[in-house]
Amino acid sequence: MTSAESVSEPDCLFCKIVAGQLPADMVVSTDRVVAFRDIDPKAPVHVLVVPRDHHGDVSVLASSDPALLSEMVAVADRVAGELADGQYRMIFNSGPRAGQSVFHVHGHVLAGASLGWSPA
């Protein structure tokens, strides 16, 4: 898909960030993926990895464009390598009861500290 064919939603917060309509502290930018710092970090490194195209959640993305999901994981690994020791947790929330509040797929990259398991 070319940038002229990219998919966005006019009211989506992350689509607005991707389009440069809202500011974000960008960490990585590729042709298909951006990564920016979370405004409410839960770890010393807390970066959101977001595809430029709008997909509602990780399941939708996995079925419609698995290569893009793979690129998101590669960007997450790059972020952790550049900002931490290369060890990280990547979390996808899928649905409101799972904590998803922006319905544009995004992975949370958490790193820079010992991250014990916490289901909450």
C-alpha cells in the first residue's frame, strides 16, 4: 500500500499523531510504523509503536497485514535496543475491558527496569 492509499480515521488520536496534526515525542519513524513516548509512562522506557495505517486492534492487523505486525515488533526491538538494554515487554491491549482506550492498534514497549509480572 502506498502512502496515497493509506488508511486513516479522522477522529482517531493516533491517526492525528501519525499525520503530524498532534505533537508527540517521536523515537522511531519508518515508512509504515512510528514509535513515540507514552504521555503517561509506566516504566522508565514506555514507547508506543503504532502503524501509520489505521487498524482497530492487533487481531485485525494480524489478519489483514501480518507483515506490518512483524514490522511493529522489529521497531519495538529497535526501540529497546536504542533506549534500554534490549530487554523489553511488548503489550497489546485488545478491547476496552483489556484496557484499550485508543482503538488504533498500538504496542506498548516497556523497558529500562525489572518488570515483574502484574496482570493488572
